[in-house]
Amino acid sequence: MTATLEPEASIDADVATPEFEAAREQQKRRQGLFMALPAYLYLFVFFVIPLVIVIVYSFATRTRFGTELSGWNIDSYRRLGDPLVRDILLRSTTLAVITTLICLLLAYPFAYYMSTRSEKTRNLMLVFVMIPFWTNFLVRNYAWRVILGSDGPYSRLSEAIGFGEGRLLFTNVAVILGLVYGFLPFMILPLYAAIERIDGRLLEASRDLYASGFQSFRHVLLPLSMPGVVAGSILVFVPSLGAYVTPAILGGAKTTLLGSYIVTQFLSARDWPFGAALSFVLMAVMLTSTIVYFRKGGRTL
Amino acid sequence: MKTKKWLGRIGSVLAITLIAAACGSDGSESSAGECAVDEVDGDLALYNWAEYIDEEHLAAFAEEFDISATMDTYESNEVMQPKIAAGNSGYDVIVPSDYMVGILIAGEHIQELNQDLLPNLSNISEDFSNPSYDPDGKYSVPYQWGYTGLAVNTAVLGDDYPRSWDIVFGDYADDYSGQITLLDDPRETLGAALKSLGYSLNTTDQGELDEAQALISDAKDNLAAFNTDSSDELLTSGETVIAHGYSGDMFTQFLETDNPDDYAFFVPEEGGTRWIDNMAIPFDAPHPCTAHTFINWLLDAEEGATLSNWNYYGTPNEAAIDGLDEELNAFLTDPAVLVGGLDSVESIADTGDFETSYADAFTRAKG
Amino acid sequence: MSGITEPRSTTKRVLQANIWLVYLFFYAPILVLVIYSFSDSRNVGAWGGFTLDWYRDFGDSSAAKGALSNSLKIAVVSTIVAVVLGTISALALERFTFRGKQVFDALLYLPIIIPDVTMAVMLLLFFSEAANIFGFSKGFATITLSHIAFSISFVSIVVRARLAGMDDKLEEAAVDLYATKWQAFRHVTLPLIMPGIIGGALLAFTLSLDDVVITEFVTGPGWTTLPVYVFGLIRKGVTPLINAISVVMLVASMGLVALSLLTDRARGESAEIE
């Protein structure tokens, strides 16, 4: 890696000597490592080591009262081929994709408009996005249950409009609504951070060049805000995929989703090897797809 | 040089941690061999279900023995058990349910009680003194008990509804489609289906379990939800009319409403679950003497009555029954509750390796 | 750098409508939650007449007050540490190339994509063994360390969304003008990435305040947090006491916002006088 970087450094050096640039480059590299080190070490101790333990467990055997670390096998990984797992995965992914898209659709214009406000207003708007989430997670879900129940405001409203009584509670729509509610801030925050830094002159320039509003959005704003879109989508998609409390409270737990399936393995079934294998494979798949996305140049869009 | 040594040390500690953690827990055991009756050897750390003992009641114990008492709460046996099993939980007394006592005994994660320190054990009713999950009660002392059954809105169903699981699993349920909940719990709900089919709710026969799975799968279309956290509230708010749930919750919930008589709870004639929660002491409890003292204190007739009158569950403490609220006692002894008699109910027992089949069957039933 | 200018009027109206829609969406359940905190019924979804009992109960319940204070302490400490570590790591990843960068990059995503129950179980095993070796008791430290472990990643991802594509010419210019590295960071870089840091901090704080499963597995005696306490109530039913606690937190946070606005204004006025 070092070898490939040095020629680049010398190409850049039109003012300073190649030696000077190379030394500077190396110093920068050392500084980068030095800055990354605290978080690196922290995550190594408090994340990687525990993670290794759990991966070891995925090859162990379930017993009545725990996990026996002997009789190493890959049965837990074999079970992942069960069509049941595939159905659950498919169902959860669909739900998570829909949630992510709706969040994106609501959050993008929100974050964009917020970016056009003065700094004080922006910060205020941001805090008012977060304040609802400093109430308790369960009571927020219960409040939605009241709103969506057969006697609740939603049902009354739909009756008044003439759509007839409707109970949204215990349907997939209610689950999606609950998930969007819970994860919308996760989309707004990175989008705002990404859009707010965009140089407004670029947008003005595109408008001056007679681009329509949509064209200037499509060719200027969106590409420039892509890091925010990607970050937000990851932050919404991943927890939606693993959510289990909201689907239980608002959806009535009538179908099994990935989140509750994993929880069931660790808790009700006390089958840690299978739970660990399931999570490990899930993490590997998601990590690989994220990395592949960035490698393919998604980052430079 | 020095830094290197230091780094090396950190590295070796990390390695040891890793290896030790991978080898499972084998922390030091504590024992109550040296204690005397009513002796305390430190503060009490109680790990209990929420709303299961009044804070003030616990404070009264602390005051009487001049120690302090803290309580932390959990929402399921399955969250509590791995924490105790992992060791160093820091708790002196835990309150596991029946089948979980069996699991904790098998894993040697709770210690044998020193019955000499528990003179009040004589207050425990004979019904509870020799449970199947802990013969002779060597490791656990019953705390509270209740049934799992069905609650119905009699204002909607009338009085002629069948006292049977058929009202959720049979054709009867079609009339109340979308107004029924079953518990979101593999053992309880499969147990209900098994009972309805005339099998034991602790079966380890895959064929019987498959039948139960099919029964739930068929009943699913009539359900509003699988729900554990608020089946009682959904019933009294009118969202549902038939709810699978726990006796104590249902009973207190009925009393919350304007017309408690509009609701009824019963264990169907085919039978249901009788659950018993128990006090036990983790293998590495920091203060085993205090733990014994607390258990013995709560077994006192007066304290037992105070406990039940506050949480409104049944007491296994025979001496405490005279001190119970009339309302509570009437409910506990109501013959209409236990339709099939005491022989029809079972406690959930751990089925060992078959446990994963239950979890799996429930997942498949849901689809 | 000039900010984004006002959009055109039709677009603007649509955007404004979206803002109100989103805020309505955010606050509709909050309104319900507030209303039911005054309800004289044990159930969170049933109206039983007006009462202040739940607020009184909150005042009387040492368990609830203790849980709230535990939650706040943990959230504040873990947020501060996570923001510092997360921001520095984001800068390292966006501004520098170094050996092991890709591994570090991947590592930072892991706490986000791991199912929380899996993280809970692995940290339980880890801390229980560590407690055996080092002889500490679980509680504040173990919970806070765990929260930092997932918060770092969230902070880092938000700050990076801000930094991505932003060049470091300004900073270099400052250094060229004989500013020290620290001065350049303090006066140039930091203000530029501030919106990212604020966003990350808000996210970390909220996540810490809401976490149940991980906290529940790594906590020790006396360190029940508010969400864990509330989760415990599931078996017997969550009461409006939790609504009351939520309302107290709402009022307190809005009070803090108002206070900061007022001090801002006061500062602005005194500046004008000068």
C-alpha cells in the first residue's frame, strides 16, 4: 500500500520537492493512525473480544441450562438453510426497505429545508426532532396503539371522512408506521449534516444554467448529499431489520420477523449457538454489502 | 521498554479474559453454612419481577434488620437466567418461575437452601412444599402462584359460552374474529393448544406438538394479536373480547373497570397452566445469610398476607390466607375459575433438548 | 462558504408543508402520552378522569426516581466519551490514510449492524468474566462502557456524512498562515463539522436513553435504568406513571432549550451594546 501511494504524492508536488511531500505524507499517515487509535483500541476491547466469544459460541452445543463449549460443530450454520429462515429474512427485508424509503422521502425535504434556515433556527429544529425521543420508548408505542386502535383518533377520523371504521392496529401498516416513527430521526440527522455543508453557489449556478428545479436536484444536490443518504439509509435499514418490540406492540406479532426470531433463539429457546450463528451471518452479509457498495464507488457519487 | 512490558501485560490479561470467558463461568460459590437464624451479613440485593413487592414493604425489612435493600426488576425468566448463570450477578435473592428453577438447579446456578435458617417454611401449604421441579423444595421456596387461562367479556359473549379452549381454537371463535388474543409465548400458547387436544403441556412427542402447531396456525386468522404485555388491557378497553392471560393480571384489571362483573376469568375444562414463582439464592450470592433471613421473613404469616394483598396473586403461605383481602380470597377460591379441577392443571416444566422444538413450532405456527 | 439559499415559492410551500407534517407526526403520540399522564386509570390507554396522582407517585417512588437518575448519568457520560472518540475517528478516516484503515472502517460499522440481543449476550459474558478476574461489580461502569461501544459508531457515521467530500484546504491555509494545528482545528475544522457533531451527540444521547436489552444484561444491583424499569412493568402492565416521567423529561428538556435561547438573546443584546 505504501508503495502505491508515494508516486501519487510526487505527482501532486508541483511546488514542494518530492522528498518534502513524501515526508509530509508519511507524517500525515502517522497522525491518522494516532487519531484512530483510541476508538480502535476501545472497540477492540469492548466489542471485538466479546464478539469473538459469541462467534466461538456459534460452534458450540446447546444444553438444558446454557451452552456447552465442547463437541464443536457447524449444525447451527446448517440450520440457516431452513426455508423458514429464508421466509423470515424476505419478510423482514421487505419491511425494512419500505421503512427506509418512506423515511428518506420524508426526511430529505425536511433536512433540505432545515439547511436553508438560520443557524439558530436549524439547531432549534434539530432539538425539536429529538425531544419526542427522550420520552420512554414503550409509552411512545403505546400512544400509537391508542391512536390506531378501533376506538382511537385514526378510526374516528376515517369514519368521519367516510372511509368507514378502520382499525390500523395489528396490521403491517401499523408496524411500518411505528418503525418510520422510531427511525426517522436516524435519517434526518445524517442527511442534515450532509446537506448543510453543500455550497449554495453550486445550486445557484445550476439554476442560472436554466436547469429545472428537478434537474438541479438530480444532478447537483442529490449527488453532493449522497454520503448523508447512504449513512441515513444504513441507520434506518439496519435497526428496522432487527426491530422486534414495535412489531410486537403495533403488529400483534402475528408473523415472525428477523428481530424477534433472533431474540427467541437467545431467550425462549436458550439456543445461543443458533442465535450466534444467525447474527454472525447476518452481520457478515450486511458488512460485505456495505463495503462492496463503497468499493464500487458509491462513495464518490 | 517499560511501555512494552505494560502492553504485554494488557495483552495477556485480555487473552486470559478471552479464554476464561470462552470456558464458561466457574466463579466462587458462597454458602450459608455459617449463618444463624435471622442473621444478616450485608445489604440485600433482590432481583425480582416488577410490581411484585411494594417498595415500602421491602424498606420495612431493611429497617427491621438495619441494612439497606435494593431491588432490580426483570420482565422474563429468560433474561434473568443467563445473567445469574454468567456469574457475578451481585444478587442475593432471585424469583424464578417453576420450570426455570429446574433449569437453574440443573446448571448449579442456585444454591441448596439451609432449611434450618427457614423456620417459617412450616407455613407453606402442602400443595406447594414438594413441587415437581424441585423435589422437597431443597433449592427454592414458593413466592406467589396463579393460573393461565382465558378471560372473556361476558357483556358480549353472554353466559353460555363454552368453558373450553374451543372458544379460541374451535368454530366458536369465528364469530369473534379479530377480537381474540393469545399469549406471545411459545410454551404457554402451545401449552393451551396441547391441553385443548387432550395432551400434556409438557409433551416431548413431536407428533403431538405438530398437531398443536397446526391448531394455532388455523386459529391465527381469528386473532387480533399474539400479545403478552397488555392482553388484559386490550380486553377491558374493548379491543378484544376473549383473551388468553394470567389470572392475577386479569383479576386486577377487571377491578379497574366500572363493571368488574362484565368480565370473567376461567381455566378451561381441558386444563391449563398453574404457575408458581419461587425465591432462590444464586450460587455466588454475596450475602447468603441476609438472603435466608429475607426469605424466612417473607414466609411469616403477616408478611405473606401483606405481599399478596399488594400484588394480588395467590399465596402459597397457608398461614397468610386468613390475612388476605376478602375480594382476593373469594377469587382465589372461586370454583368457577378452575373448571376442570386441580387435576386438570399442570406446571410448565423444562423439556431439555426438546425446548428448541417448542420455539420452532411456535415460529412455524405464526408463519 | 455560503449556505443554501431560499428555494422558490411553490417548492417552498411544499417543503414547509412537509416540515409541519413531520412535526405533526412526531408530536401526535406525544400529545396522547401527555394527555394520558393525567388519567385516573392504571392503563396507559384508558381515560379515567383527571388526576395528578401519577406525578405524585413519581415523587414518592424511589425506584422510578433512581432509575431516571441512573439513565441520565449514563446517557451524559457515554455521550461525551462517544462524541470525542467518534469525532476523532471520523476525522482520521475521512482526512487521513493509514495502515489498517479499511479494517477500522469495517470495525466501526459492526456495532450498528449487530442485533442488540447478540451484543447484550456477548457483553454479559465478557463483563462477567472480567469481573471474575478484576473483581469489580457490575453497574454504572459496565453499562456506560457498553453504551459507548455502540455510540461511537453512530457518532462517527454522522460526522463522516458531514466530512465526506469536504476538503481540508481551509485548514491547510490556516496552518500555512502560521496557526498551530490545534488552533486550525479549534477555529476552522470544528465549526465546520459542528452540525455533524451535534447530530451525532443527539443520536448517542437518545440511543443511550432508550436502550433496554444491552443495559439489562450488563447492569448490576442498584443500576436499573428507566427503560429497563419500564420494560419490567410489561408483565403487570405499564401505568401512566411512565407517561408522567416522560412528561417531566419533556418539560425539562424544553425548559433547557428555552433557557439556552434566553441566554443566547441576552448575550446577543450585550454584544450589541458593546
